[in-house]
Amino acid sequence: MIHRHTNDRIKIANQQLIKQNNLTLVFNLINRLEPISRVKLARLTHLSPTTISSLVEELIEEKLVMEIGSGETTSSGRKPIMLKINQNSGFVISIELKAGKISGGAYDLKCNEILRKSVTGHDLSALGDHLIRFCEILMDESKLKKENLLGISLGIPGVINFNDYTVVSSTVIERLHTNKTFYKEVDQFYKDVPILMENESCFAAYA
């Protein structure tokens, strides 16, 4: 028999997941169709105007979205307030690990490149430190603040065990599988930032 409190926790978790999915949906629509109004977002998503307003306000509070003034209307009613992505409010870092080289860059919320660079000669036994240092160099040279870092992606040329985020094998970088801690080291250093590690060919497919 499932305890009532367990049901409550499941219900809350489901509600949080639905809200997060809706936030992602609204953000992506604004990103793709900006400038766009709340009314049009409600029409496209089939969500209620109240729900859309709540989601948009949360995105504005997080400084991910901004209002840019009134748009045109075909009726005699009030002109809609238009929305767009606040592309300079945050950034992401994307890193590719290659044989003897770490490459990557910092990008704004519209995926515009802020800075891209490469460093050579990394030591696999200290790979976590090298990746952290690479991120810090990107932020220092771009004059970006760590508190505005929204995510880091790691493109790895190998087979990844997603149960513990270790590399099982790599045809490009020999002995990469011997370092079992580099993902955890990066994840712990940037503990409030989502870290996505994936095979580099998957990232290429997403792009």
C-alpha cells in the first residue's frame, strides 16, 4: 500500500516537472519567434493566459527574458507587450576534448560566440583541473561572471557510462577511461551549474 505522503511527493514532483517543461517550451518559443506577446504564446502552447503570465514572469525574474515595449494590434484594444530573450544575462560554456587538446567557447543565450579558444598538452591524470582551468580562462578573458554561468557541456570522443559519468573507452584519446573522476571534479567545482557530458558525435547531431 502506497502511503499518502508518498503520493503527495509524487504529485509535487510531477507538478514541478510539468512546470519545468512548460518553462522550457515558453523560453524556446520566445527564442525562436521573438518578439512575441503573451497572447500569442498562450495561443501556440494551448496554455491558459494565467499560466503563461506566471511562466513569463518567472523567466523575467530570472533575467532570461525581457519586455521590449508594445507591439501592433489588429483590434482597438490595448497593444500587447512584446517579449524577447535577454541574451546577455547569462552564458554557457561548450568544451570538446580531443587528442592532446581542449577546445571550446563561451556563448550567449542566442548561441552567439563570445570567445573561443584551444589549449594543448593536457595531462589525463589531472583532466578535471585542466577543464576547470579552461572554463576559468574563458570567463576571465571574456570578462564574464561565474554567477551568470548557466551550463557547461562536455563533448567526449568515447563511450560514456551514464550511471557514474565515466568514460568506458575512447578511440581518439588513449587511457581516457583511466580517469574516473574528471566529470565529478568539474561537477563539484560548479556545483550549482548543470553539467552535460555526451559523446561528441551526439552534440554534432544536435547542432
